[in-house]
Amino acid sequence: MELIKKIKQAEAEAQAIIERAKVEAAEEAEKGRENRHERVLQAEQERKKAIEAAETAAESAGFAEAAKLKEQAEKDRQRLHENVVGKMAGATAKVMDYLKG
């Protein structure tokens, strides 16, 4: 009879150990899910920061390029104006000579 009690007690202890192991495994799995979720959120934040930094850099580069192109366009306009002014005086003289003539 004593042996049966010990066997039943051992079975109860084994069942308790199994139940504790299940609970611990579930807790560990939940911790793993939480950690994974936190890593995903952190990665998303880092991705957003990287996108914002790239957008800022692109915007700065775009403004710099626009300013450079505007400056070049102004130089080209001035050069064209200087060429036209020189030719305009000669053309005006030829027209006046033709009209007088």
C-alpha cells in the first residue's frame, strides 16, 4: 500500500512539474513575442528616421542644385544680353543707313 502511495505521489509531482514546465514555456514564448514586437517597432522607427534623413539630404541637395542652376541661368542670360547689345548697335546702324539710303 505504501508503494502505491509513493507512486501516486510521484505521479502527482511529475504532473505538477509538467504543468510548471508548460507555464514556463508559455511565459518564455510570450516574452519572445514581446521582444520580437519591440524589435519590429524599433526597426520601424529607425527606418522612418533613415527616410527622414534621406529626404532632408535630398531636399538640401535639390535646393543647392536649384540655386546653382539659377546662377548659371543668370550668367547665361547676361552673356546673351552682352552679345545682343553689341550686335544690336551694328544692326541699328545698318537699318538706319538703309532707310537713309
